Amino acid sequence: GPTLNLYPDGARYLMSDDMEATLSETRRFSSADADALVRFEQDLGELARAVVPFFDRTAFDPRLRGLDDVRSALRYAWQLYGSRRLAQDLAFLFTTSVRQFLGERFRSEHVMAALGWPAINDSLAGPSTPGTAYVLLHDHASDTGEGPRSWGFVRGGMGRLTELMAEAAREAGAEIRLGAPVARVHTRDGRATGVELETGEEIPALRVLSNADPKRTFLRLCDPDDLPASFVGAVEAYRCTGTSMKINLGLGGLPMLAGGSGTSPQPYHTGVMELDPFLTDMDAHQAEAQRGIPADPAHIELCFPTVHDASLAPDGKHIMTVDVNSQPYRLADGDWDTMKEARADRVIAQIAEHFPTLPSMIEHRQVLSPLDLERVLGLTGGHALHGDMAPDQLLFLRPVRGYGDYRTPIRGLYLCGAGTHPGGGVTGANGRNCAREVLRDAKRRIA
């Protein structure tokens, strides 16, 4: 789908699935950058195709503790051998910043801002932080292997995905219980034996799989005496502090860009819109967030899911979802509960600079601060990705060294969420990879 980038200086940059149209847009900023964009998409697409196969495999343990590790390492090595021409580029991406990576190819600040922002999404890293170039590649990688991000809207809303998964699970004989929060994981002799609910009810199990984030799983649900002290220390140091605020708006109509008219959806309504600071400003915003100061103005991403799925709202009504970046979980002054509505007012005012009719169309609004994301959705630190997507927290290092294969220090307890390889994003790869390891252990009766 299209991405409309809106800048502080009033410029607009529409990137669409039509490459020729995108190149024409790019030439308004730099003819050289239009040529560079073609090479950029080709290079990133090739790198994505080299990386995607690793997402569907368990990350190998470089300590090679057994035959399985050796086999896994050989499979990885063979895959890397097939992509050996790209080895230097991949190594460079792991170690450099997205600012440097883009700066070697482009000249326009507008183009670099449009391409670079995903590398710092929901983290405290800035575009100049080493390693963010790989995060950009990770964001672009997809099962299609067609280069820059392939994404879409789920008809019925994102919750429809879990509903379909639940239906399939029930058909396979699973029992699903909602509103039954787990208080702790029971163990005996170093092995998980089940869980205890907050009601006190105990549910025995041969194996326990946690889709919660690593910090919640190990620091809140497990007895620290069941875990090695070094492991607990590593989990405590695991970076899982989100920087996003979410705003959901119920609208009486569809707002148009400044200068536009009518009520029918325009091409930009079918995709996402980015209110992009330039990379230098993104660095400054992230530096402020590190000090506990919410960025204002901030990078904002918004979309209208009702343009694709009218069933989400009454006739003639629309929903706008807004993600606001550089909003720290820990504030230097004040607290989120008392300031979030005022902060949302500022965000809406920022959006209204581009969509002037928006404020008058708002009929309902929901504001979720990073603290709300933790309390409502169970995301430690309000981090939607269950931890920073950085080179030192990916592959066999996710969540921590020595436990990148979905297993944990407690036999029979597994981690299957976004805090495992290959990281965050709605891919399903984490759960599938974990299920494969669980079945392997069950077959061998080792867990």
C-alpha cells in the first residue's frame, strides 16, 4: 500500500506500489536519489531474501553443545554460503547506523527520513545508533522476499487473527480460558509442572509455553530460586522499555489533507501516513526520550482501517489509529495518568496541521500511554515488540545469551512470544519455531 510522508516544512512525499510513480515523486527532491532508490530496493530485497529463511529456523547455539547444534550451525552456514556475496553487506548492517547506511546512498533529508524511521520504532535508539541499519532490514524482510515492507490490513481487525487461531486450536481439541491470569509457574526438581492462577486454582501440565515477554515470564511468574542468578541478571538487563503512545479515534467522517475536498477516500487513505521529522530531529527526539521527556512534536504514524473494512465502524463513520513515537515509559517529570490526555491534545493538533478538519470530526477517542500498554495488554515497559530489536538482542541472543532456542533454565518451560527469535512483528514464526522444539523434546522425552 502507499505511504504518504508529511514533513515539518510542508513537503509531501507519496511512496506507492507503483515504482514509476514513486520515482517521479522522488525526483522532486533529488534526481540522483531516484536512481539510488532503484538500487536501494534491489539491494534490500536481495538482503531480505537472504535473511528471511533464518526467521523460520531455530537460532543455532554457537557453543555447539551437541549434534543438534552442529546440524543447525551447518544449515545456517550453508545458507550463508549461498548468500556469501552479501556477507559483507550483512556484517555492515549489523554494525552501522541507519543514518550512515542511508547517507551512503541518498542526499535528500526528506527521502532519508521516509526510509529510515522504521529502524528506531519502539526503542530508545536514534538513527545514529550503531546496529539500527540491520533493524531497518529486519523491518523490510517479509515472506514474499520482495524487498521493502509487504504489509496489509486484516479484515475484521487484528483481533480477527487470534480469533481464527483460537478456532483452529479448539477444533484440534484445545481448551481456551480467558480472564484467567497466571500468578506463577509451578516447578519440581527443576522442571515445570503447571501453573497457578491468581484465583489460586492450579493447572498441572507436562509443559508450559509462555507467550508473555521475557521479563514478565521470568521476573514475575517464576520463582527466582528456580533460575540461575546469572540468567536473572541477564533478563533484568534485557532492554524492554517502549516509547510508543497509541491513540484510537472514532470519526464522524474521513478527514482530507489540507487543500483537499470531498468525502471519498483518496489514494493516501488506503495506506499509512507518516508525520516525519528529519533524521537529525529523530536523534534529538530519541535523546529527549532517553531523559524521560516526551518528544513534541514527534514522529506520528496513522492510518484509516475502515477504508479497507467498513464493518469496523457504523455507516459513514471511520476509525483513525495513531502511533506516536519517542514517548518514554519512564517520565522525568509527572506521570502518564495525569498528562496523557493533554499529550493527546498536542498530537491531534500536530496532525491537524495536515488534516485541518480532523478535530471537528472526533466523536470518540482512546488514549493508551506506554504505561497503559503495560497495564492493559501486559506488555512490560509498554514495549509492543517484547524488547528492543537490536543486534545484541536478536538471533541466538534473544532474549539472552544461551537461551535463543525457546527453551529456558526450567525444563518443560518454553518461551514462544516476540521476545524470542526472530523478534517482533506479526509473523507467527516465533510460535511455530517453538512448537517444533517442544515436539522434538517430547519425542525424545527430554523435557
